[in-house]
Amino acid sequence: MFDEGLAELHTHLGGSVATDIMWSLGHEQGIALPTRDFWEFDRMVTVSDPRGVPDLDSLDRIYHLTELIQSSPLAVERSVHAAIGGAYRSQRITTFELRFNPMKRNRGGERDLDHIILAAIRGLDRASLEYPQVRAGLILMMDRTFTADQNMVIIEKAIRYAPRGIVGVDIAGPRPGGARYDYTQIREHVQLARDAGLGVTIHCGEEGAQYGIEELGEVVESLRPNRIGHGILAARDPELMASLKAADITLEICPTSNLLTKALADESEVRETFRRFVEHGVPFTIATDGPEMMRTHLRDEFELLLRIGALGEDEARAANERGHEASFIGRRAHASA
């Protein structure tokens, strides 16, 4: 439906690289892959069952394998390059932000962290030369299982390499013990990133109905991020939706991913969630979470939303335009001006 380029703001490096490239990277590095059959491997690194995964922990296990394969400077460079080029060639994505946790790709300190980050930047630079139509940037991710000191290292690296294409920071990962996460413990981290002109997005409000809305409220009040990854539980709370609108926080919504992880039960719940956000004026953009892993593409996401009546054509175009506008790319330069 779009003649103009699309904006993809929420996709993970581990879920954005074609399976055949991941397969080759694993073999080139001599990694002992769990299978010698490509098609079995393909099922291992994607959500291959159309019924999805039982929970987010199951998805984390898939990410663990992709992170292992991408745990070298060579693999990270090729992965970033392939993800950006693939996004433009297959979907005509012209604003593209790619996120990853560098500490989950340095084999517990065996690889130098700066080498991993610089390799990602080289991949970004190569893709930018080949596809000058694309504005691309990298987001470095903290992790909910990390210590405050470990997460601070990631913030320091993001600030150091901001002039080279790091445009923002994020936090995701499993919750220790499956319990509610205390987002106030990264308040200083977020403030340092913000002061340096980096964009801030926070994974929150995707799961855990018993604590998810509380977490969202805490994130909005304590961290004041520019964007929130997912945030779909906010649709259940009018006051929270009002807070998101007032703070102009953009939600990065990934419909197919939310269906596959059971965050949203079915297409009817997807439709209801989007209609509530539209009715309450909550800003949002559409994303994939990882097109290769989720076996979807960004244009598929828009087609799904139109087909089920979650969005009208004008609303879908507005969501895409919001993606271009809410991007962190160029934000630091603008903030320094």
C-alpha cells in the first residue's frame, strides 16, 4: 500500500538475518551447531510453528543460539550489513534501527567488547555506502539479568560510539525469577544516555498482566523514555494511555511477534488493542521485532492490520510516517546544534 519508504524501529539483530547467512556464519567460525541439517537448523532459529512459542522464555532460547553464532566481530559485521541491505531490498525500508546487546556477543569477555561494537559500525558503514537511500542506526541494549555495573558499561560504550552510528539505548532480556523488574535501578543509566543526546527506548508492557501495567507506569514516570518497545498492556488502562499521550511516548508495536508469543491472544485482541490506542491518541509505530525469526516482513504487518480492521489506510500511513519522525537517527546531531 505504501509507495514511500517504510520505517522499522524495533528489530533485533538476532532476528533480522536470513537463516542461510546464519548457517554459513556458524560453519565459517567452526561453531558446533546443534544439527547438521539446514532445515532443522532453520526451525531452531525461527518461530517455525505457526502457533507460536509457549512464552517469552522459549523465544529467549532461540535468541541464545543466534547470539552464539553472531559472537565474533566478523559475524556481527556481516549480520548488520545483511540486515540493513535485506530490509531495503525486500521491503524498501528507508529508516532502519537495529538493536543488539554487545555483551551477549563477546562470549563472556573472551571477545573484546569494543571490537564487537566497531564491527557492527563497519557493517553499518558498508550498508550505508551500498544503500544511500537508507537512514540506519544502531541501538545498544542493556539486559534485565545484568548487574547495574554491567549495564553501565553498555551505556558508556553507546556514548563513546555515538558519533559513529550508535543512536540509542534499550533494555530487554528475561526477568530474574520471572518477577517484576525494578526499572528505577537504571534511572542513572538512562539519564546519562539522554544527556549525551542518545534516544531512549525501553522494552516493557509486553507480558505479565499481573505486573506489566505497574512496570509501564514506573517506566513512564521514572525513566521518561522517548519510546517503549511493545507497551501493549497500556491498552487496558485509560489513565496509562493518557500518560503516554501526554508524555508523547511512542509505542513500538510488533503485531505478529505479539501473536506468536501469546502476548496478544488472537487477531481480535490485536484489533481491540489498536483501536483503543487510536481512540485515546496514543502514538505508535509498527515493527517486526525480527523479520527472519518471526517469518514476517514489515509490509506483512501493515497488511495484517488492514485486513483485520485494526487500522484504516490513513491510520496505517500515519503510523509509518510517525516511525520516520520518531527515529533516533540524527537526534544527537540535532541535540548538539
